[in-house]
Amino acid sequence: MHDHDTEVVTTNRHVLAWVGEMAELTKPDRIVWCDGSESEQRRLQALGEAEGWLRALNPKKLPGCFAARSNPNDVARVEHLTFICTPTKEEAGPTNNWMAPDQAYAKLRALYDGAMAGRTMYVVPYLMGPPGSPLAKVGIELTDSPYVVLNMRIMARMGQVAMDQLGDGDGFNRGLHSMSDLSAERRFICHFPQDNTIWSIGSNYGGNVLLGKKCLALRIGSYLARQEGWFAEHMLILGAESPEGETTYVAAAFPSACGKTNFAMLIPPERYNGWKIWTVGDDIAWMRVGEDGRLWAVNPENGYFGVAPGTNFNSNANAMKTIAKDTLYTNVAVSDDGDVWWEGLDNEPPENLTDWQGRPWKKGSPDKAAHPNSRFTAPMTNNPFLSPFVNEPRGVPISAIIFGGRRATTVPLILESFNWTHGVYMGATLGSETTAAATGQVGIVRRDPMAMLPFCGYNMGDYFAHWLRMQGELRFPPKIFMSNWFRKDESGKFLWPGYGENMRVLKWVIDRARGRATRRETPLGFIPRLSDLDLVGLDVTPEQVEHALRVDRDEWRAELESAGTFFETLAPRLPKALEMQRQLLLAQLG
Ligand code: GTP
Ligand code: SPV
Ligand code: MN
């Protein structure tokens, strides 16, 4: 049954035995070992076109680009169908869905039985992290979806490089994915941290099925990180280089569809002539303490799976350049001449489009042409400002961490913590309005600790304890901040222009981290005085900036109460230091 039609051949008996066992269960007609080569990619693209789920785009406008559509019932992560299968429910904790491992294996085994009959099983070896990095991890994903293979080839380092890192060993993540019948009733994303195993079935979308990303790099990753003393976080990593050539690295956790890709690819406004923002990563950071006592971060990924709507040459020109070639689009609208379109690309859509569901769409139609969670999958090497250190095995040293949410009220543009414990409190109580990145209601404020609510692979209380404990390992802990680009005025308009103008806030963060800028104290932390921010050339009044920075006592009393309610759900594993921090802030508010 083994059909080694490409170059990746392994003698690793652990891999061979496991692939054999999974093939016996899922019963594919054929097994293809993927090598990540261009010829393999071309074969799968041709297959997609022949099967009708993939469309080649205009090679003059978008060379090497394709558009895919997913099943309309399958357009986002499914948090209610995502399970952490630890031996005890307590280990998964109150913020995760839990199933006992035996029960989950049995339930999914029945669904996988024969699920690949008539299909091809692709064996996808991949590496997360720079080759040779102490943090790099090998995964193998078995999937019956050529769409997944095409995405994995962009998002991870795929093929021989992974097999080389693995050698003869058993140290690889075992990922099994089948689209099955794409029915939401038979859709499950199950994680078995003790077995370094992921079983995903019934979906063919993004974070549900690209198993290296959220499943391995965050859920399994965070579980391992706690055991081994490092961090696996839902964070972008950027390097800000000054005109004098000083580069400061910043990591930032914003919840899904809250601005990580945009911040990581920031283009400084004219006022910041000579500044360069280098992208190390746009979604995930793996961080460890270096021998020098600093925090060092790598991006485990190899590409960007970014939100399309809202992306344009004004908001994110680097992203636009990044997705101009060799990019796989999902659920965007396509014009008759093979160009892409989405809401927020420009105000002038073509007269006619094919919408994200494949239906004809006319300009002026009230329906969205692109799905709000439509995405691009693009190789990071397309990014004109890709950090030259992105493949550095030890990573880059982090000077500041920002936790940011999407909040119409309450949370100031930027707030610096008093100390590490307060910073961890800020992250732990991060609130944000829900977005289209997950199925469910959009625009509801929920607690999304460290932007990890959907991604923490164990008990959230233990996760907070891990964050607190790591301070003891860090001789030079990064300074921790909280941000909010999304505060609105009384008429519902954003108070802060955001995007490139966030450079002005970033500059203050960098200067604070390096002990250079001044600040003003509030009961809840430090904020910049207006004079601490460079506002020259900004199309916003000082009053608006004051409003964006405001700390309102009544709003914050409610915010602290809400954090207290959240903490109650985490008892008894919530570290006492965090509840004490909350009491302290309440007392400070007076
Ligand atoms: P995931 O990939 O889901 O983890 O999301 P992300 O955090 O990378 O989000 P992304 O940068 O793709 O931004 C999501 C949405 O927020 C897009 O529609 C952006 O246009 C919008 N956005 C990003 N930055 C800003 C900002 O500074 N201000 C405002 N108002 N909107 C922003
Ligand atoms: C997110 O939802 O945070 C994403 C997209 O980055 S997905 O890969 O679908 O999880
Ligand atoms: Mn994300």
C-alpha cells in the first residue's frame, strides 16, 4: 500500500508503525509521503482545480496565487468542538472542554474508521521553529485534504528538514486529520497532551486542521512549555530598528483578529523617517530564558495565515506586497478576471464578483462578498520586512510584552504595569470583543487571558502560576504593557487611528523598556503624558488622545469586578498573588 512517489523516505520505525496503524484505521486507497517540493505543490494545485475547490488566479496580477473555498458551515475555529483530553478534567481546567482520553479515542476511532476510503492519505512531516533551534519541534500530520497539504507547505517547514531533525527518534507530534463528511455534528478537534497527539475530524478550515499551528504550537506547546520551563504564546514578534540602528524586540498578544498581523508588519508614518519595523512572527511566539537571563523568542511558523478583510495599501502595505504572489486565499471574493476582493480592500468593488460561497455577487449587494474570516496563506519570505533573524535558532531577545484587546470603552490606548506580577494580572484579565475568527456571536466582551483562552492546553490557573514563576528565571524580565487600539468615542468612532500610527505608542513602549521615557502614574499603572507621545502630523485632536488614554474610575471599578467574577471561575487553582493584585488595584482606585 505504501506508495513512495516522492523523495521523502524514512526508515524511522516509530513513524512507519504509526502511519501503518492510522492507515489501517482510516483505510485510504493510497498513501503519499509529501516532500514539500514545488512539483508536488503543482500536482496538488492541478488536483484542486480539477476537483473544483481551487481556482487559479490571474497570473499577471497575482502570479502563483490560488483561491479556495471551504464548506459554508466550516469557516472558522470551533471552540465548542475543541477538547483537551487529559487524564483528569481538573488538568484541562474550567476554560477548556474536556473528554477522558479513552472516551475521546473511542469516539473518534469510530468516526475515523474507513473515513479515508476512496481517498489519498498524505503524510506531511513538518518542523515548527528554525532548524537547529532548541525549541524546534517535529510534527507529522496525516490528512486526506490536499488543501491542508498546500497550506502546511506554506505555514511550516515541510519535508526532509523535519525528518532530518527527527532522526530515528520517537519525539514527534502525531497529528491525524480527516475531513470525513465535513458535518458539524461529527466535527471534533481533540488534543492528547500526554501522548503528544492531535486528532481532528470533520473540518477543513485553518486552525482546526493546520495542526502545526494552534493545536501543536499553542495547545500542546503550552502544555510542554509549562513542564519544560518556557512559553508558548499567541503573540506576534517584531523588531523595531531606530534610525541609529538600535533594534528593540517586542512581543504582543492580541486575541484572534485583533491586530497582530497588522502590528507585526507596521509601516511607520512619515514622522518616523528612518525607523524600520521587522517582522519576526505574526501569530505565535515560543520563548525561553537565555543563559544571559533575557527572554528569547522564535516564531515557530514559516508563513502567515492572515485575516483578509480590512487589509489594504493604507492599513498594511507590507501585507499587500506579501500576498501578491504564491499565496493561497480562502473564502475571499474573486472577480471575473481572476483578481481577489474583500470588504475593506477599497471602496470600489468590481461590478461583478463571485462571492465566498461561489455565488454571483453584484456591486451594491448588502451581503458580504468575502467572508469576515476570509484569509490569506502566504510564505513569510514574501514579506519585504521579514526580520533577518527569523531563522536564528536562539531567536531574538524580548524587551517588552504587550497584552492588547479590542475594547470600545474602559481600557486606555496604552498602560504600563507597575511590575511583573501586575503585568501578569493585566494579561490574565485581558478582555476583548469576540470576532469572526471563531464561530459564535461577534462583539461580546469576554475574558481572553493572554489572548490564550482558546489555546491554553491545560488549567488556566496553572498557566497563570507558570507566568508568575518564570519571573524567578528572568534576570532581565521584559516590561509588560496593556494596549487598546479600538476605543470609541460617543458616536462610535475609533478614537485612535491605529495601524501605522501605532508606531507612536510603540516608540513610547520601547523608550520605557529602555528606561528613557517619562510617564504619568494612575491608580492602575503608568500612561504617557500627552507630551510623552509624539503627536506631530497626527490627524487627531489632543482631546481625542486624552480620551483614548483616559482611566475612568467607575469604568474600572466595573472592570475589576468583572475580573473578580472571572477569577472565581478559576478557583481553586488561581494563584493568590493575582487576587491580591486585584484587591490592591481596587484599593488604589479608592
Ligand atoms: P489572528 O490571525 O486571528 O490571530 O488575528 P490578528 O491578531 O493577526 O489580526 P489582524 O492583524 O489580521 O487584524 C484583524 C482585524 O483588525 C483586521 O480587520 C484589521 O484591519 C483590524 N485592525 C488591525 N489593527 C488595527 C488598528 O490598529 N486599529 C483598528 N481600528 N483596526 C485594526
Ligand atoms: C486565530 O483564530 O487566532 C488564527 C486563525 O490565527 S486560525 O489559524 O484559524 O486559528
Ligand atoms: Mn491567531
